[in-house]
Amino acid sequence: MPAVENPGRRERKRSRTLDHLAATAFALFEAQGYDSVTMEQVAAKADVAKGTLYNHFPVKEALLAHWIHSELAAHLDLLAADVARQASFAPRIWAVLNSAIVWCEGHRAYLPHYLRFRFLDINAGTIAEEGAMSNGVDRLFEAAIAASQHSGELRKDLGAAHLAALFNHLYLGALIRWLTVPDSKLEEEFAAIVTLFVAGAGAAQRPAKRAALAKQRAPVPSRSGGKRPAKPAR
């Protein structure tokens, strides 16, 4: 009688397969350009049957999404620790946003494909269900908000998860605007949503206070993983 594979081992094997397929696909995207790579090329390069690839990833965008989420997962613990070290909301949220600026600017060409796959049902033209959106960044937003609620800096009548979901939509809107508006700067788009989230859109808000909120920055990570001085938002 053949031995039954341990469920934990089976899941680990599946996870390794998914990571291998996604990493193989991304290497091809980098070498040949995203649009020119086919699923058949990915299967051949990964040395798997086409049916195996399609069983795990029905479309090319799913491979890209898995690779991006793996990249994010590898840095979430470090980012969470960075968020926890900050003393107030703006530096906490900027600890996440600064890292996003570096990553997004380095992978800009892939973001439209990723966003369409993750957040839009192309055929129905509707937003995907909320649970499908999570890639870990929303949990960092929630941690930053929860800490600021605990200190009394942010309102408590809405839960941290609720406020994080609202901020996540502002974050996605800033990304989309940056991708679609010529000459826009991601740092400035993020500065706008932080100020809007904290201070609202009321006309009575003093310009000096809006500028001060936007400048409350955590250190900006360099592409090599170090820190570089923050630039004031304009």
C-alpha cells in the first residue's frame, strides 16, 4: 500500500512549486518584456507540463501577482517593526509608503497588469471582493492606525480594520493616479492622501498644518536597503 503524503509536506511542496513557477515567469518578463512572454514559454522554461502551469495559474497575470506578493511577504516583518518604532501616525504610515515608493518606482511597468488582475473583473467591470485585495500591506496600515488609535491620535468610533480599508482605497487611488497622470510624482500623491486621511478635505484646514502633516516622514529606504534622508513634500 503506497504511503500517504503528509498534508504539511504536500502544502510545502505546492508552495515551492508556485514560487518556482512565478519566479521563472518573472525572469522571463524581465528578459523579454511582459507582453511578449506566453504561458507556454513559462511552462517550458520551468520544465512543467502546460496543464500543471494552468492548474496553478490560469492566466499570466496570476503569475505576476504571486511573484509580487512573495516579494512583499519577504519584507513585511521588517516593515512592521519599522512601523512599531515610530511615535505617531504620519511617520508610521510613511514607513510603509516610503518603502512602497521605492518598490513601485522600480517595478512601474508591471503595476497596471497587477492592478487590473487583482482589483478588477475585466469582463464584468466590477471591483473584486475585498478579501481578494489583501497582499499584506493593508495589515501594515491597520497596525499603524491601531497604534495611533491607542495613543488617542486617531478616532476610535471606526475600527482599525475599517479605517485601514478606507486608507487602502486612497492608497490604490494614489497609485492609479500616478500611473495615469503624466508627470505626477508618487511621493506627492501619497503626501496628498496622508493629509486627506488625517485632516480631511475641509477648506478651513490651514495650509501650514497641511504642509506640516505631509512632512512628518519616516526615513526613506534606498534601493539598496539602507536609509536616505526624506525629501519634504511639496
